Amino acid sequence: MIDTNLLSVMYMELLLFLILFPLIPAIMLYYLWSENIRGIVVTIGAGLTALGSILLLAITTGQNQSFFTVPVSGIAILMLILEILIAGYLVIVSLKAKQYLVIGFVLLQLILIGAAEWTGLQGHAETPDLIIDQFSAIMAVIIGVIGGLICIYALGYMREYQKHHPDLFDQRPRFFAVLFLFLSAMFGLVFSNNLIWMYFFWEVTTLCSFLLIRYPETSEAISNAFRALLYNLIGGACFPLAILFIILTGGPENLGLGSLIAAGPAVALIPACLIAIAGCAKSAQLPFSSWLVGAMVAPTPVSALLHSSTMVKAGVYVIARFAPVFEGQILGMLIALIGGVTFLVASCIAVSQSNAKKVLAYSTIANLGLIVACAGVGTPEALWAAIFLIIFHAISKSLLFLSVGTVEHRIGSRDIEDMTGLAGPMPRVGLMMLIGIAGMFLAPFGMLISKWASIHAFSQAVPPFGMILIIILAYGSAVTVFFWAKWMGKLLEVRKWEESIEFAISKAEWVALIILTALTIIACFGIAPISTYLLEPLLVSMYGPISPLISQSNMMIMVLMLALIVVLPMMLMKIFVPKRNLKRYMGGVTVENGLMEGSLGMKREVSLGNLYFEDLFPEAGLSRYGSAFTIVLIAMVALVILVWGAI
Amino acid sequence: MAYLSKSPWILHYDASSCNGCDIEILACLTPRYDVERFGILNTGNPKHADILVITGGVNEQNRSVIKNLYDQMPNPKVVVGVGVCACTGGVFRECYNIAGGVGEVIPVDVWIPGCSVRPEQIIDGIVKAIGILEQKRTEMERAEAAA
Amino acid sequence: MNTILAAVAFLIVAPVIGGLISGVDRIITARMQGRVGPPVLQPFLDIAKLFEKEKVGVWQAPVVLIFLHLAFMVVTGLIFFGGGDLLLAIFALTLSEVFLILAAYSTRSPYAHVGAGRELIQLMAVEPVIIITAVGFYMVTGSFAASDIFSFAGLPILLLPGVFLSMVCILTFKLRKSPFDLSSSHHAHQELVKGVMTEFSGSTLGMVEIAHLYELVILLGLMYLFFAGNLLLGLVAVVIVYLLEILADNSTSRVRWLPALRAAWVITLVLGGGNIIILSML
């Protein structure tokens, strides 16, 4: 038996280690120009961070939710000073770029948070600063392991990137420094119990995102970076409002996440809704979603790390944290509807896109929408689904982004149409991409299990909202199947086994890709243990005794199906070898090596285009209607809050 | 077991027929003759077909087409030339663009001469073709067993 | 024990029943056209013949994917008739369909490519109503488990008339019957040759046909669930529904994909969606 006191000290030190340690490589990398040393620092830094997060998860298993107060005075003041510095930096940059709206929101937030800190400073110390439970630990592993892998991948990718963009000034030291700064901020965010702490880390992630989107320094990149900043600030302004509201009404003892949620909907609902709106902006829900699509101008590791698998998860993380508050509330259902509408609209738009990164971006927005919908419903089963969605989406999406990045450097295009038959010339990367896509929508893989649980959860939600969400989900997932399956089909349309073009992919890229592919499959096999040992204790601690979730026998069926999918193709590829390969049928026309004999003996390339339905699912129109609809929903939330606040 | 003779699927190709024979082939599918009684289907796809039915003489343009269609059919398979043009080129034989009968391009198993051929004759020819098909299947099986 | 027995029975009996149904289907279709039609056992003869043919292909992948299509169709049936979770069965069905589509894509044949695209449209058209059906059954019987719904005492159709009607319309897509036989048809009258099936021959096509027999039984089983409480009524209803499908097949011409998709989505939304929303409010 380890002394519990000692354990708790170790525990807190581990949390602080995870928050502070990434700052060391960040600072080192900022001053490092040598590529070899940078490689070592990034690898060691990412490795230690990942190990630390796994260790944390191992310790947390079987533990209850616990809170810690950092016994150092002056942290609050330090944070305020840093916030003022960040605000100052943003004001200067925006002044240069003549982005006055951004300045307005920066100052507004600064005033709000200043007011909150000033009024609430005395009670501040009573709130524990840090929280750790299974949810935080899972988030930490996602940040540590997936974030770490992406940082390692970025080593190889950015070298190629600079080669492809010779006119771009090499800012890689700053780039890697910001990546690690971001990891630190994310750890801080998921471990924060004190909302003022959380807000501080929240702002740091916004800053990192801004810096990384404008990395290419093109005018498009800069304007997109400012858009991202603006939208995040608009949403982010709700965060200090929530803090202010808590201090003014409930008293500062409710500033902690734990105590606020425990206080129940009567106290927590309004701040939870305000924070949820901030979360919607951060996780790119409609009407804020255009910033995330614009952010795709950044190098691929940035898209993977910030805008798909990790940072946007911060938004859904806080919303999911408040899930018990939203349970059975009309306000919760409104939040859920914002997510639901986003899911449907973004999925539809993804059909019309042929740019692979844009498809991934819209599918990210869609999946975040589904997570928000689950969190807004707020029942234990919905939260179960939401957390699994977070896990599986992080893994599959980062795998997809990284493989698209690698393919882009090999074939010089990120258009899906140019990936026709990619499984021929790039068999291994092609297979990884196929696994990643399958992970996003096919049955025995993780995302679908979450979808399954969310249908279960929605069917018990407040009528008629639950049914509306079900209908949204039914249509949205139909569309999802469409755009993923046509992409998979495109990859498989192999003309003939061509020479491999998989050379010149750096070791760093391979390592990240292979580990993520393995994780995609392993995580699916691990659903039952993850559910039993991590999520169920978590849900019990949040909700009390819970009714049984998806039964073990059904999960066993899933695992068997997965085993079939993994094993069968490998076996069958050897058994089912055709005796004779015939030419493809084209109405009797001769086809050879992808060339068909046209009239007058002319040779023409056979090109097969996919369906995109730009008329049926127009990007601009859909996002306009979607935004209008969600703005109405947000306005309704605001109205309810105002009316309730007045009463 | 001889399932092949119970479900022969045909592919009909019009090489350069005057359409007289084509109409008679389609007549076989109509209620009066209804060849589906014997499991015969018109597939329109060489990959699914067992019997290639060709009407009209071969012209220089579609030599390669006939060759391709024949090659794309999985074994065992038979070819039936329907109409005198398919057999020899018929009245078009001397035309500058006609290569002659189907036999010029691919091996033909059953000839059904006539201008135009009557549906009864076509059915009779197909039945003969089914016999040859069955024979080819046993040969194929024997060859596989030997190998 | 019972469920395992049911599953094994499904494995063997389903293709037999499916084959007989499609044999009868072909005779009735022929009679509607004034013909005699093939023997009842013709579907079995066709499949047996396909397995007698030479094993040819375009490359390995399509065969492998088709086998997975068949395997997961069987898995779907096992889950469904074994009394498993209805949603799980639906997801397995989708997985199986996706394998068929990927097989068609992987042949890289123009006809199969267009067919695969249309098959995907069909899948997109059908998916919502199937999920809504599952949720409808949950609302009536309080369980997603097929075994609970099979043994439900009342008649779910009384509460789910809209869902039932939309399911009847959508069934046409799944059975590849006119007017919604976009991707591939039983009749040789379309411009797509055989659509998704164009490049599959011999035993590969045989596997597709067997999978279709399983699918037929699963879908009719799903229709039967609407009348779960009464065996006789259920069987009569399933027969009537199937006859209606044959009638529609023989009396309509194929529509283009956009009207088909719109029709499916609107019917689903108005009848199916409306039904479950009203039901949840009651």
C-alpha cells in the first residue's frame, strides 16, 4: 500500500509535469537552428510527454475524481499578467493588419476577465486549481500520444514543406516551439478545475492556433488566421461572462468545475450554456465553422494537431464536462440541436468537396457537431458516446490528415480525383488511408460504435428533440457513408500494379503513420476494457449508479466483426487469385493500360470521375442556411438565459 | 453436375446485320416463344454470358470488338452465328467493308443459316449450342483435374 | 440456445427461402408479361451454374471484397435472426453494402464505376429510413433487441403506419426493382449493362447472388417485424408487400437518380420522421 498522501503528491506533480514539461522543449526549440538537434529534442520531448500521459492514465484507472490546490502563491497574478501580455501582442498585430474588430474583442475579453478577477480575487484561493479523473486522463493521453506523434511527423513533413516552398522564410524553430507550447496549454486546459485557470489556457490555445495558421505568411493564410482569431474571440467572450456570472450570483466557491457541476442545473446551467457557446466557437460549430475550413491553409501537421484531433477537442471537452448539467434541460437540447444541425450541414457540404483536406475539415466539423449533440443531451449513455467519439475521432482523423499530407508530397496534389488507384503506386500509405477512412464510418470501427450509442441515447432524450436529433443523425450518417465510401472507392480503382512511389518518405513520417494505424485498430479492440475500466467508473462518479450501457455481448460481436475484417482480406488475397485476368468491359472497345481505342484509332485515357453533387449540396448555400439556423438557436439560448437571469 | 445446360445466358451482338435476324432473336424472348422457360437470359454482358450469339457479317470496324467480346467471356463458352450473313457474309459478302462471316474472327460452334432466321431455328440452334457447351465443360473439368 | 438455433437455421434456410421467393418472383413477373417463365428452382440453377464457370477476374481485390460482402450479409442475418441489436444488424448491413460498392469501384470498369456511384446514392437514400425504423421499433417495444421485438405481443404497425409505408417504398431500392433499380437491374434493359455487377463473373457473381438471397430474407424479416404479434397476419402482409413490389417493378419505368433520391428522402422525412416525432410526443 502506498501512502495515499504520498500518492496524491505524486499525482499532482505528474499533472504539473505534463503542463510545464513541454515548455522546456518549446524554449529550447525556439533557439535551435540545427536540424539534427531539433530532431532529437522533438523526439525526446514528445516521447516523454506521451509516456507521462500514459502513466497518468494508468494511475487514474480505478481512482475517484480528485482535486488539487497548487501550493504556490501568485499564480493568479502571473496568469493575469500573461493574459495582458497576450492581449497586448494581439492588439499590436491586429493594429498592423488593420483588424479593428479583433482589437475590440481582445479588449472586451480583457475587461471582462479583469473585472471577474478583481471581484472574485478574494474567494479565488478556496477553489482547487486542478482536477483529475478518467475524462481528463483520456484527454491527456490523446494530447500526449497523438499530439506527440504529430510533432514527430512534423519533423519529416516540414523539411519537405520547406523544399516545396523555397520562397518561404524558414521559421521552423518558432513553429516547433509553438507546437510544444500548445501541448502544454492543452494539458493545462484539461487539468484545470478553476475556471480562471481554464480560461487562461483557453486563450493560449487560441493564440497558438493564430500563430500556426499564419505560418505560410501568404495573404490568404493571414486573413484566415485573423478570421480564426476573431471567431474564437467572439465565442471566447462568453467564457469570462460565465465566470463573472458565477462570481456575481453563486459566489466564488462555485468557480471550480467540480463544485459548479455538483451545484446542479439551478446554479450551473447558465454559466454552462455560456461556456458551451465558447466551446462551440472553439470546436468550429456553425455559425463559427468557417474558421476551421480556412485554417486548412496551414501545413498539414497543424491541421492534424490543432484543427482536427486536439485543439478543437478542447471545445467539446468543456461542453462534455457540463453534460450532467444539461441532462433533460431545454437549454441543453438547444445546444444539442446546434451540434446536430452542424453535423448534418457539414456532412452534406463534405459531399461536394474534392479537396481531401477540405473533406477532412468538414467531416471534423460534423463529428464535433455530433459530440456537442451528445453532450447537450447529457445522459450517461450520451456522454459515453461523446467520449468515445472524441477518442476515435482523434486517432482516425490524425491518421487521415497525416496520410493525406504524405500523399500530397508524393503526388503533388491533395485532390481526391488525383488519388485514383492510389492503392497501386502507394500500397502501404493507401492501405493506411483506407483503414483511417474505415475508422471514420464503418461498422466494427470505433466511430460507428459511438454513433450507435448516440442513437440509443437520443431515443431516450426529451421529446420531441430526441427524435429530431435521431432524424438529423439518420440523414447525416447516410451522407457520411456516401462521401467516405466514394473516397475509398477512388483509392481502390487500381489500373495495374504500378511501380511504387513510396520512396523519400522520412522515417519520422512512417513512425507516426504506422503507430496511428495500429492505434486505430487496437483502440477498436479495446472498446470493452476502455468502457469498463475508464468510462463506467467515470460515469458512476458523475451521475451515480447508471443503467447498463451497450451490452458486453454486443461489443463482443463488434470485436468479432473487426477480427473478420482484419484477418479475412489477408487470407483471401492468397486464396482468391483469379485463374485468368480479363480486360475490363467497355462495350467491346479495346482497353489497354488505361487507354481506350477511340474513333480513328485515337488513344484516349479512361478517366473516371466521382460524384460531387455541387448543385444538390452547394457549399455556400448550405453554410448560409446552417449559420442562419444556428444563429437563431444561439439567440434562443441567449434569450432563455436573459429571461431566466431576469427572474 | 450439368447446371450449365439449365441456365445458359446469352450475349447478343449485332455485327452488321440488317436487323432482320436481331428482331427474330428478340422474338424468342417474347411471350410466344419465351426462352426464359429454359433458363435462357439475355445478359448483354460478356462477363456473364455463356453463349455469344452474333448476327450479321463482320466488318472491318468491329473485328476487334468481336474479338474482345469473345475474349472477355469466361470459359466454357460457345459461339452461335445466326443468319446467313453471320455464316458467310451473305448478300453483303462482296462489300468493300465486309470481312466475311463470323468464322473469320473467332471460332464458331453452331451455324444457323437463313434470311432471316425463324425463331424456331434459333431455339434449335441454341439447344445444339447448349450440348456443345456441356461438352466443353466436361473437357475443361478433365483438363483441370489433369493439371 | 434458441437464438443459436435460430441463427444456424437462418444460415441454411435463408438462401433456400430467398431462392424460392425469387423463383416465384420470376414466374409471377413472366405471367404479368404474358409469358410462362422459368422453373421455380431457376435461381438455384443459375447460382450453381455460376460456380461451374471458370474463375476469372480483373485482379484479386474485387473477389475478396465480394466475399466480404457475402460474409457480412450473413453476419447481418445472424445478428438479426439471432435476436441481436437491430442497430448493430443495420450497421452490418451497411458494411456489407459498402463492400459491394468497393468491389465495384475496385474493378475500375466504367460501367461498374457508374453503377457503384448509383449504388452509393441508393444507400444514401435508404439509410435514413432504416435507422428511423429501428428507432420506431424501440419506441413501441422499448428495446432495440430483435428478439424482444419478435416476441412483442402487440402489433407495432398500429403505432408505426408512417414508418411502415416509407419502408415499403424504400424496399424497392433494396430489392433492385423498378422504378428504383438505378445501379443494376434484373432486366437487361438498361444502359449500364449490369451496373455494379458488370465485372463480376462466375463464382464471384454467384456470391453476389447468394448475398442477395440473404438480403431478401433479412428485408422481409424486417417487414415482418411490423406485425410481430401475429404470425399469420405478418406472413400475409409480407406476401402482399412483396406482390406490390413485383407489380411496381412491372408497371413502372426507371426514374433518374435525383428524383429517386428526393422521393426517398421526402417520403422518409414526412412519413417516417413525422411518425416517430408524433409518437414521441404522445
